[in-house]
Amino acid sequence: MAAGSDQELWERLRVGDHFALGELFDRYADDVRAFAFRRTASWSTADDVVQSTFLSTWRRFQRNPPGPLTGFSARGWLLMVAGNECKSIYRTASRVRRLLDRLPDPGPDSDHAPEVARRLDDERQMSAVRRAVAKLPRHERETLELVVWSGLTMTEAADALGVPVGTVKARLHRTRRRFPDLLTRVALNEELS
């Protein structure tokens, strides 16, 4: 058996050598991709077939390795696996189409402009808040984010930050005193600019 031949890689794969699968991938991934493209007429689907072909091959060799490679090349065997993967993708797509066909027709779309406007307002307000929060010292900002925004207890925040609970309380107190002023200054700067 020639070193680096498909037969040698096949035997290495049969004993669980994942590098052998990598070498087969390097040799035949383009062939599998071209085969799958001809079957599916989609490069994206062909890429999915390449992945599933080599993943299925690895799983097969792990579960129940096939016998020795009978020919000189593993290409044909891999293309058969790819053909099965193409069929599987086709069956799945057919099932999805049949399911979608059974669904009732969607009603008329409601006007989504108010939701979009609300989301844009939320983002604009949160951006102003983030700019104000960014002016706080890092330790106060982290404390604010953990306790006020994320709802951690002071004890949980203290554990997460590695500080005593009293330090968390002091940081929150300082932040609450400073933050309204920071928020007002950020909003005022935006109105003036």
C-alpha cells in the first residue's frame, strides 16, 4: 500500500485517525462540492452537502467502520455518501414545503411603522444613556450594569466583582447622585449640536 494513498488513508480512518479524514477532505472536497452542485443547482447547498458528507463519513467510521477500500480511490464512495446527503436535503425541503402548503395563508400585514419608530426611539434613548454611562468610572459603570440593569442583588454583584457588599452599595450611591446630571448634560449637548 503506497504511503498517502487512498487505501492507506482509508485504513487509518478505520482505526480512528481523524487526520486521515482531513487528508481525504483536502483531496475530494472540491469533487464532492461539484457533484452536489450538479445535483442541487445551489452552491450554498453544495457546501452544506460537503460538510454533511464528511461528517457522516466520520460518524460511520466511528460507529461501524466499512470494510477495506476495494478500489484505489475513495472518491466514488464519498460521492455515494454525497448523493445520499443530497437526497436527504431534498426530502427535508419537500417536507418543509408540504408543511408550509398546509399552513393557512397569512393575514394582511399590519402596519409595522409604529413598532419600527418605537424601536428607533428606544435605540436613540439607550444610546444617550450609554454615552452618559460611559462617562462614569469603570467600576461604577460595571456596578450599575450588574445591579440596576441586570437585576443582580448587591451580594451577587459583590461576588461577581470580587469586592465587599459595602463597596457595591457605595458605588451605587455615588452613581445615583452623579447619573441624572450626566444624563442631562448628554441630552443638552445633543440638542445644541
